[in-house]
Amino acid sequence: MEQVRASAAWVASRSSHVVVDSAGIEKAVENIQEIPRIEWDFEGIHYFDDGPLTVQYLFVLDALNFCFWPDKDLSYDHLASGLKEALENDKSVFDADRLQKYTGPELRELLKWPRPLPLEDERTRLLHEVGFELERNFGGKASNLVESCEKSAAKLVATITSHFPGFRDHSVYKGHQVFLYKRAQIFAADLYGAFKGRGYGEFKDIGSITIFADYIVPAVLQQLGVLKYSSNLIKMIESDCELSSGSEEEVELRACSIYAVEKMRDLLRVKSGKQVLSIELDLWLWAFGVRSTSLQHHRTLSIYY
């Protein structure tokens, strides 16, 4: 996880399209009245049975948790609740051997989605990869993957990105490798939230996890004055111009978000005298973004977020 923090800081120190504003950080922190606790949605969109099947569900969910915006009607809630219903109807639906065989139309049928999914071929490819690697190295079970990491969130992220190429969320920026690891980290956070920090969700180093650099977090940070965009980047976002995955603008948006929230976290620790988790700040920023009616985010076709 130090690779994520260090490479994000490296980008922030050299970025030209996105700038982290220290005064904006201080003002944003002053306006945070309470940091939300990480609470899982047991009754709504997510599956939970307090056992290995929940871990399998979460790993499949986070393998597919990316790129909803090209379809204006599709959202994370559709994905989570669709997978939940499929699992409730058939407990073997996410068995490793079955994951390796799903086609795009079959995935659509699982989710009860009426038309092709954004990046549908990539989604099915990642399901095949997850099934294959789980079967080859972890007895077909994501719970074995989690147990092999000995209650370390950082080791879990490292293990996932080592075994599952589809989770290797990194880019090259000005000749320097940048590590972001959104979906691998969010799997650790989902386990922590679902199991309330116990059992499969017990991590001795949950504080090592950073925020999950996606579309919404940079937009919220910009609205709060924490991030400042160049005039050209503002025009690109306002005109819904697609930013290429791995472009300087896209990497700066995500890396500067991680760096800025780490600075916010440090300031909050001093202010409150308590430990503050980056995943708690991510939740606060996400909730802020969901409530906003004027938020405009960047658009990138990517399997990583």
C-alpha cells in the first residue's frame, strides 16, 4: 500500500492538469462534522450469510464493479442486487467452474439487464479469470484467498494483484509507474464492512487501505475546493469529452485524489486526536457526491473503476 501512497504523491508533485490545494484541504476538514462509520447494507442490495458464500459474492461483485456511466440507467445498485438475487436463487452460481463459462448474454440474464452491459466482453473475461485463478490456486474459494493473507489487508491487495491481472490497476505517468488498485482495495473494505471487522473482515492493518480512486471522488474534491483543475480539463469534463485510460489527465485526477485525502486524513487525526480510516473518508465523499445535483465527473472507459 505504500506503493500506492508514494506513487500518488509523486504524481501530485508533478501534475499540471490537477493541483491539490492546501487551503482547500483545511477548509474541507473544518466542515467535516462527523466521520461516518463503515456499515454494511444487510437488508438491501447486498448478499450476506456470515460465511464463505458472502466472500465469494463480494469477490465476484468487485471483479465486475466498474464503468457504469455509459449506460445512464445502470448503477452499482443494479449490479449488487442482481448478483444477490442470482445467488439466492442458486447457491452454485458463483462456483469457480461456472464463473469460467459465462457469456455476455448469460451475465445479462443473471442481472436481469435488458441490453448489453458496458464493456461486457471485459466483464465476462474477468469472471473467467476469477474462476480460473480461484480454482487453480485457492481451491475455488475466495474465502481461502482471504484466509491465506493472515488478517492483513495489505497482503490481501498484494495477493489479489499478483494472481488476478484484471485487478492490476496501475499506469505509467511521465515514465514512472503509478499504483492505484481501486477494486482490490475495495474488496478488503467490503469484507471489513460486511463482517464488521470480524471473521473474514478482520484486518490488523485496515488503516493501510487508501480511498478508492474513481469518477465520483475527484469530482467531489473539486467541488469542495480540494482539487483545482486546469481550464482545459474543466472544458473536457463539462463537454463530456472522454479521457483516455492512462492519459496524464486521468492519472492525475485519480492519483491527486488519493494524495489529497491522505492529507485530509492526517489533518483530521490531529484535529480529532483519533484514528481516521481512509475508507471512512471515502464513504463521506461518496455520500456527498450522491447528494449533489450539480456534480460532473470525468469519463473514461476502464475496467479498473
